Amino acid sequence: MIDTGALLMLLVGLALGALVAALVALYLANRRIARQLQTLEERQTQRLQQLKSEVKTFQQGSIRMGEDLVALRDQFKRLEDKQQRIEQHDPQSLPYNQAARLVSLGASVEDLTQSCGLSKAEAELVAKLHAARKP
């Protein structure tokens, strides 16, 4: 017959063995998870670097586009100023410019012929051209 003390020792030994086995399994699982975590962290770091590079590229492109836009705006302003100077210095274009302004204010063909010194045909043409430009 097995004595109670020996049986108790056997059970304690089995329990300790199971506990050690569980601890070893936990340790191995912990190491596997740590390796997976490290791999994920490396991938995340690489992706972050890639995204930073892409953002920097987009920023540089936006800056260049902004600079180009400013240059185009300046060029447009210069051309607009030049066109105004030419129109103001060209004595033949003054009646037509004035007629276009009067048409935009609602002047009739007769008003244009009287105010600007245009012929009836010229006044009708200016009125039609300006009417075609209205939205």
C-alpha cells in the first residue's frame, strides 16, 4: 500500500512539473510574440520613413507650384498693365473702349453713336460683341 505522504509527494511533484511545463510554454510564447512585435515595429518604422519621404516630396511639389503660381500671377499682372497702357495710348481704341463700358451700363446703339462718335454699324457691332460676352 502507498502511504499518504508518498502520494502527497507524488501529487506535489506532478503539480510542480505541470507548473514548470506551463512556465516554459509561456516563456516560449512570450519570445515568439516579442519577435513578432519587433518585426511589426521594423515594418512600421520603414513605412513611417516611406511616408515621411512622400510627404516631403509632396511639400516640395506644392512649394514649386506655389512659386510658379506667383510667377504666373505677376506675369499676368504685367501683361494686364501693358494692355491697359497700350489701350490708353492708342487714340483709335479709346472710342471702342468707352463704347464697351457704356454698353455694359446699358447704353443703346444711338447713345454710342452720339457719345463715342461711332458709326451706326460700329455701335451695333460693339453692342453685339459685348452682349455675346454677358453670361
